[in-house]
Amino acid sequence: MFRFSHRVLSAAVLAALSAGPVRADSTAPLNDSPHRSAPPVAASTVAAPASAESDASAAASLRRYIDAVLEAHPDMKAADANIVAAQARAESLDRPLYNPELVLDGQQAQSDSYSAGLNQTIDISGKRRARRLSGQKQLEQALAEREALRQQLASDLVAALADYYGKQAAMGLTQQRLDVLSRFSTIIERQYQAGDIGLLDRNLGSLALAEAVALSGRAELEQLQARRALDAVTRNPLREPPSLPVAPPSPAMLPANFDGLAQALPPVRVAVARAEAAQAEVDVARSNSHADPTVGIRGGRESSAGESATGLIGLQVSIPLFVRNNYRAEQKAAAASADVARIEADAFYQQSLARLHASARQYHASYGAWQRWHSASGTRVEDGIELLDKVWKVREIGTSDYLVQLKQLLDGRAAGEELKYQTWRAWAEWLASSGQWSTWLTPSTPSARTSLPLSSER
């Protein structure tokens, strides 16, 4: 009979705390022994580094999924309609401001006269030019808003997928815990009926099973909530999500200088376009404060009794006098709005730059923690459970110690899975702050590649 010291057991269990991924559907036959029936061993494997082909395939599948969601998303359709409206407004603002006027005049008195003429107001203050620029800036703002919405929805999708698959992995681990403890409880009950163990050990097994049932139910509820959140982003609960790449992308793809990246961000471009559109409105208000003359020309005939008809030719010029309202208040209001928009654009750029740095640091930290965990996951979960099995069979430890060590093993694996999908959520935050989701999922760029931590295969 083998004897295991507590020191050896503790060292082995600590090494097993960082174990590889677990298959929730794994099962193992019951192991009857003349001493104690051993609980089944849950099978698990350490994730091997994914091939470049599988990563590229997952990235391409994810790109197709995001493109399909964005194409059918009602918010994107609303943004497209807004662009059509902005194009129509820009076209209307580029048209001539004044149309000609046809003037017909006739009178009968001591002399009869009939005339026809045309009046035309001439834009000498640059109103059309200012309106054209305003329409162009409004169109640029609508285009930037659509791109910003596209970026936000794509990053929200990645975050929702990370949360969904994280909760799905957690549900698989709790299901494995439930399977192990269900079979363990069956063995404990059999041993209790045979008189091999006491009531305390039987109750410990029942309590552990009850806890596993509660954890499994909570994990299933959280998984359903995560799926509901994903469906809320996609607006299509029938669309099945693709798998994420095996490993989060390497932090090596993050740029070192964020200034240019921040300036090119769609939300920053929206703020800049809004400021430029507000400045264009200042030019419109300024041009409206200048009077445009109206020039008219007419021709006709005039006849008197006993006299032959004579021709009439007339020229008329009228200029509005901005005396009661000089439109200076409108200029001040437009200038103040432009100042506000410019200040907000500068502040938003600084905020976006700070968010870039913060999300990059967060991703470096999350990825580094996950890399260290993965590098330390040399002992698999089943190795730790097998060791506990042997120690428990030879009565080196009691049922309570066995359950404590088993809980540590499964909790350690669950913590590792949570760390992995926490890294994915940090990546989604980076995508939201940087707008690099399209670059990441483009197969021809290094950004599309993902990598596992540098550690030897086991």
C-alpha cells in the first residue's frame, strides 16, 4: 500500500491548480476498490498552440459574421438613410440661392402702357459658397458618424462574444464539477450503506453535491444572460455566433505611438467634422449679414390718345437695407457654437488618446497574466484528481480533505478560463478605443494573427 505525505500532496495540488481546458462532457467509469471506491477522473487537456491556418479561418469566420450583422443591423440602416439625407441637403445647399422673377405690368389711364421684365438677385456676398461648404461638412459628419457606429457595433460584438463564450466555458466547468460530485456522492452513499464511512462523510458529500448543483444552475443562468446580451447587439437571435480564435492576439501588434491613431478614430473624426460644420455655419451667418442687390430690366409699349405708341425700356436696382436687423446676433451665436464644437473636439481627442493608453495597458496586463497562467499549467486537472484519488483510496486523507483539494483544483481551472476570457474582453475594449477591428480581422495583415504564450507543448 502506497503512502503519500501531506507535503507531497500539497505540492502536487498546488502544481495542479493551473490546469488546462476541461471538457465538460468527459466521463470516467467508477473505480471500485477493496478500500474505497474512487471518484471518477475528469478528463482535460492542455490547449496546444493553434495553427496559423486555424487562427486565419476563425478570423475570417468572425469577419464574415460581423459584416453580416452590420449589414442587416437596423442602426446601420438608419445611418445609411442619414447619409442619403445629408447628401440631399448638400446638393440643395449647392444650388443657386436666388431664382429670377418674371414681372408683368399693365395699366390703362390717359395713356395705356404694357411691360414685361425680369428681376434677378445677385449673390455678391458668397452665400452659395458658404452654404456649399456647410453642406459638405454636414455630409462628412454623417459619414464619420456611420463609421463610428460601425466601429462601436463591431467592438460590442467582440465583447459580447467574449462574455458569451466565457460564460459557456464556466458552465462547462460547473457541469464537470457536478458530474464528478454526482458520481462521488453515489459512491459515498454506497459506502455509507455498507458501513465503511460515517454519517459525517456522507453529509459532506451531499453538501458538496448540493453546492455543485447550485453553481451549475447559476452558471447556466449567466450563460443565458450572456446570450441574451449578444442577441441584443446583433438584433437577430437566430444568428449563431462563430467561435473566437483559440488565443487572444499578441500585444506585439499594438502600436507604440497613439497620436496618429487617435486622430484617425471615427469618433474623433465625428467631433472634428462637427466642429468644421459649425465653423461653416459661421460663414453662412456672416454672408447673411451682407445685402445682395436685385437688378431688374423691363421693356414694353406706351400709347396715348391721338399719339402713336412708343417703346419703353427700364432698369431697376434695389438693395435691402439691414437697418432694423443687421444679423450680428446670428453671427455671434454661430461663432459661439463653433467655439464650443472646437473645444469639445479637442477634449474628445485628449479623452480618446487617454483611453487608448489605458486600454493598451489593460490588455498588456491581462495578456501577461494569462500568459503566465498558461505557462504554469503543466499539470492537468485529471493528474491532480488522480493523485487525490490514490491518496483517498489508501486513506491518507479523509473525505473532507479530498473535497477541499478537489474544489481547489476545479476553482483553479475556472479561474484560468475566466482569465482567458477576461483577456478577450480587454481586447474588445482595445478595439473599441482604437477602431482596429477591421485591421485585426484582415487576413493579409499581421494583426489577424493570434498567438499563445511561449511555452513548450506538454
